[in-house]
Amino acid sequence: MIHAVILAGGVGSRFWPRSRKHKPKQMLNIFGKNSLIQETISRISSLAPPEQTLIVTTRDLVKSIHQQLPDLKADNFLVEPVGRNTAPCIGLAAMKLMEQDPEGYMVVLPADHLISDREPFIACLKQALDTARQDDSLVTIGIQPTHPETGYGYIQYHPGRRKPSGAYEVVTFAEKPNYATAVRFLASGDFLWNSGMFIWSVRRILAEIESSMPELYAALMEIQRLKGYEVEQFTNLYSGIRSISVDYGIMERASNVAVVKAAFSWTDIGNWAEVYRLSPKDDQGNVNLNGHVLVDARNCYIDSPDRLVALVGVQDLVVINTGDALLICHRDHAQDVKKAVEYMERHQMDKYL
């Protein structure tokens, strides 16, 4: 069977003040009526129906996510006691699926991506599944770059080594680059953006974890022996696992890794500047969601449903008002909203988090 594993434990701090600890980015309806996680579940349902869907999230979020997805049952949720990045949570999901369906395949998806072209998306995943079945590859989805983005990781592929499924052999993974390196990646023509979507068999990913991260594998096997994830020992074991991404911990070290080029529109909506880029604008380049007063203001994004905002003689701003908090930042510094959240964490300003 095909199992969708939805990674939904992120905080989304770059979307503060709308994103909070108990309602992070994936639970926001940034575009349209549905939240990002609701769209993710709906998008994958033709390939992996709800009974074959596993949502990996945290204790703080499981109740509110369940409220947004009432058709899912308690067994559809795998709750991490603490966040430990993607390698441990994917390993935890694989271990659970190994108990249920040892011959199964996993389609690992972040909960907070924006993908509008559903049919090409499903076709791409089917191609990735064919690749994984043909030669037991670890498969990822690569996005054709449109500009030298520094907020994404990159995948270098071998243009001359194409598999029967149409996927390409991966040469290497690259972490988020500086601007000059991103320009070089784009010019080379053999780099793709790393989407963070992965497809593989349950057996293969567990074998790779055992080979590349034996300490994680040992911890997972100890957790499996507990026969229950609510016990205190599970929390202690999982808290001791090293926090590491699946890209760095597994994919960069594995052999027989393939990438399928995406043939659909995609964005991970990383910050407010990306929301501005994707939103309809007026003739002054503004996104004015609530009818605010704009005088000689250009290229701004304003979202303040409960309080009037007047902008005069400014440009390139993001203004987000949630009643108890107000964000004003330059669009070029939208990535740095995370630093404001980190400041509030250091100074114990918990009521705003």
C-alpha cells in the first residue's frame, strides 16, 4: 500500500504574528478558505486515502489539527513528544508503518506547501513511486529554479543518467546557499530546488537509517519495544535523539538516490514576502486585503482585518495586525521575522508566541 506521511510539527515562525505555537503556518488559511494542511490532505487523498495517512506532529498541535481534520482518527496521528527535525520523525513513522505494512511505500510531504496543479502533482508522485519500485531508490521531488533563491536547499542531478521511469540520478545535495552560490547553481543548469518531498519503501528507509544513523536506529528499536508511545520512557528516549534533517542525515550519504522533476506549480510559502509575490496586486503593486488607506504607498502587503491602517509615502512594507500584535517589516527582511520570534522567546514574552 501507499502511505502518506504528512510532516506537520513545524512552528512557522516567519509567519508571526498570524502563526503562533498553537496555530502555526500549516493551520492558516493563507490562500482560500482551507488551511494549508487541509489542502495537503485533500490533494493526496486520491493516492493515499485517509485510512492510509499518517500525520506526524507535536503534542501542542495534535488537538487543533484534529479539529481541522475531523475525518481522521486517533490512529492517523503520530505524536512526537519533542521536535527533533525530519530524520527522527520520518524514522518514527517508518517504524510504525513497518508494524502495519512492511511491504508498503511512503510518500513524505510537508504540510505547508502550496500546490495548485493537482493532476500533475499526483502524476509526479506516481512517477516517483514507479522509480522506487523499479530499483528500490530513495526518491525526491525537485523543482526547476526560477531565480537564485537562498532560502531553499538544492539538488544536483546527472542529466546523462536517466532511469527508465524518467527520474534522474542525484549527484549531491546542497544546503541553502549564499546568493553568489545560488546564481552559480542556476547558471549550471543541473540544479533543482529541494522540495522536501520524499518517496521510498518502508524497508529501504529503515535500512538506510540503520546504515547511516545507527544511533537513531537503535533508539527507534528501543521505542518499538515499548509497545506504546505514551509512556514516559518514550519521551526520555526521543528527547535524547539528535536533531537532524533527513537530507543531511540520510539523503546526502545514501546511494541510489533519484530525483523526479516537478511538472506542477509549487512554493513552500516561506515568509510574508512570498505571500506578497503570489497575491493579486493593485496598479500600485499593493496587496490591500481589508480596504486600508494608502497614500503614495507602493508594493506593500497589508493584512489588518480589525483595525484601519493608513500608509503614507512608503513602499515595500509588510504590515500584519492580529489585534494583540503588529508586525511591520521591509519585504526584503521577511526572512528575519523569525529573529523577532527568537527575541520574544529569549525574553519570555510567551503571550505573544
